[in-house]
Amino acid sequence: MHLPGPVRTVTAGLAGLALALGLAPASPASAAPPAAPPSAAGPCPQLRLADRWYGDVGERLQEAIDQAGSCEGSGSDAPVAVFDWDNTMIKNDISDQTTFWVLRESLLRQPPRRDWSTTSRWITPAAVRALRDACGSLARPGRALPTGERRPQAVACADEILSMRLEQTTTGGRPGFAGGYDHRQMNAGYAWMAQLMAGRTPRRVRALAADARDAALRADRGDTWRVGSSRQIRWVRYYAEQRDLVATLEAAGITPWVVSASPQLWADVWAPGIGVPRSRTIGIRSVVEDGRVTTGLQGCGGYADGSDRIMTYVEGKRCWVNQEVLGIEGPAALDVAPAAVRPVIAVGDASTDVSMVSDATLAHVVLNRNSDEVMCRAYDDADGRWLVTPMFIEPLPRMPGRYPCSTEGAERSDGSFGPVRRPDGSVVPDQRDRVHP
């Protein structure tokens, strides 16, 4: 899928100045941004729901908007803001909801030759065997798996697929995915749901996601439904506060983008409901051949299409922002971009978003979901620009104890865990959860 050109283009010389992650002498977000141009239109538009943000977060967001905005509407050289999607712009998760929908509606297909190894280069032999045993006899290759039926074999197949999505393991507890990819650039379990759409047209995948969206928005808050043998969350709600923020940014001349770790074609149908058009939505991007989705993933940062080594995950989110929003091409897209061109505001809820949120120059906004690395960095607040707010719907209570920032707060490239480090190499001390209802 090809999106329109970047909001602004960074010259090759400027891109070459990008600092490598972890080698910067100061925090990426602490580098002083350029002074905002004087507004020709007077005061910037004001957040209508600023008082719904925690403490002074709404006020400080408004200050960032006032500083960066031209207040004349977004233009081709406008500053940008970037937002995660799931549990940031909405309550709950569109990958979960769409997975539940396709399983209940029996919309997934038996892989070619009933060989589940064709669905992902990173799927384990144990997972291939478990899926074949559970699902192999239910349908011919290319035909729909009856995962919405209540007969035992169909339920077992749905359970196996659901376990791979939610736990990234088989129902027997064996690892579902493994391999030599960088765990700060790729999550094979997240990507798998995009890959299971292979064989359909992009239009059909969007239509499927739209049906799942409509069902989730119709459901009452708190509703559950049966998927396989388990009960799962049935509902999603847009956050009014985020819709207000997006509208205010647009009016102030700051261009908002969505950068999701859900499949692009699913995010496409959700983002316009918050005020961000499909043309400014980035997700897990599938390679399309002959008009149909394949199991291959589009590349970023010098990775080739179909190598399946990078997606919108942790530092992969930084790459896709740099490549698609800022116009930085090749391996330089993996580096921290120069402060003059980085997003001015970034919003997320999980460690999946930590690099993208860290790169913002005026405000790093985190909805508190007790995700270790991003909360360690938020509470450490090295540059004084981290803003934490509870979720707007059903916020979590205070997490007991401390975040393990000094020992195992950050996922490493090899999938192990270690201390959260500042760009100068110093270790972030363990942090207490301080922002909660």
C-alpha cells in the first residue's frame, strides 16, 4: 500500500546527521527544538476537554500546541504529531477485536497444503504441528475454517489460533514464534494476523475490519462474547479526549498521524473516526501482489520488502515515522532524526511506542497501562517533557511495588530483558507508579 508523499522532505545531508539510538550525548527529546514561528492568526485553538486530562497535562499539551502551531491549518511543511492507536486513541484493541470477529464468523482460511509454515517465516515447528493437528481436517486448502462453530474440533482450532494471537504460544505452552529478528523492530505474533489475510484484496480486508469495528462499537461497555472456548472483550470506544486533541492540532496547523502496531488495512478503517485520514495512517504493511495481500511485509530502514524483519514495533515505529512522515530513506530511518524535523508531540500507552514517544521534541504523552519501559522513561522524566495520564475509560489502579527499570524493564534486541538506560548509558532507577485514579 502506498501512501501520499511525506509531510516534509529531509535532505540527504540532514538525514545523515541523525544520531544513532543510544549514542546521543543527550536525550533525543531534550535537544532544543527550533523556535516556533510567530502566529499570524492570533492565539491557537484551545482544547475543549483539557480538564479531562490528569493534573496539568491538558494545560501543558495546550502550551505545546501554542508553541508549535501556526494556527492557520495544516500545510505541506506543517509540524507533526504522532499517535499510537490501540488503547491510546481508543479503549481496547482493534487487532484483538478483528481476530475475535474473524474467528466467530469463520473467515480465516486453511493455508495452502494445510501447511501453516507458509503463514510466517518465524512460526515454530511446534506451532505448525499444533495448528495442523487442530485445524488440518476442518477444511480443504483455501477454504474457510469453521472456527465459529460449536463442535469440539472447530472450537479447538479457534483456541489454537487465539492462543497464538494473544499469548504467542500454542495451547500446550510451546513458543509460537522464534528466529533471528530484532525484537525491538519486529513482533512476529502481531504480524501474523496481517499475514493470515493473505489471498484477499485490500478492499476485502478493509471491509472485514469495518464489520468488526461496527460490531465492537455497537456492543455495550463491558460486554464479552465467546470465542472458541473462552470469553473475550467485545467492545471498543473512541476516546473523546483524543478526538478533541486531534481536531485542535489540525486547527492549529499541526498534522496528526496514526502509527499503529495493528495491520495497516485494519487501522485504515478506524483512524478516520478519530479525525485522521487513511492517507496519514501507518500500520503493519503487507506486500500486495496482483491486487491481493501476501504474507510478505513491506520494509523500512533498508530492509527489503518481504524480508519480514521490521514493522511498526518499538524502534520500528521510529523507522516508519522517519521514512513515511519525515522522508528519511534507507538505514538512516532507523536513527533518531534531527530535532528540527521530529514530531513535536507523540502519544502512546505501551513500550511498543517508547522510541516514537521519546523522539517528540515538546511533549511525550503516555496513557498509563503499567507497561514497564515506557513508564520507566515517563517517570524518570529526564527532559521534563513527559506527561502521564490514566486511561480515560476504566483506568488501571496504582501498580503495587516498583517498575523494574534497573533490572529488566526493557526488552533487548534478542528478546531478553535488561535495565532501561538513558542515552548516556546510565541506568534508570526503579520507579513507583505515581499517576493513577
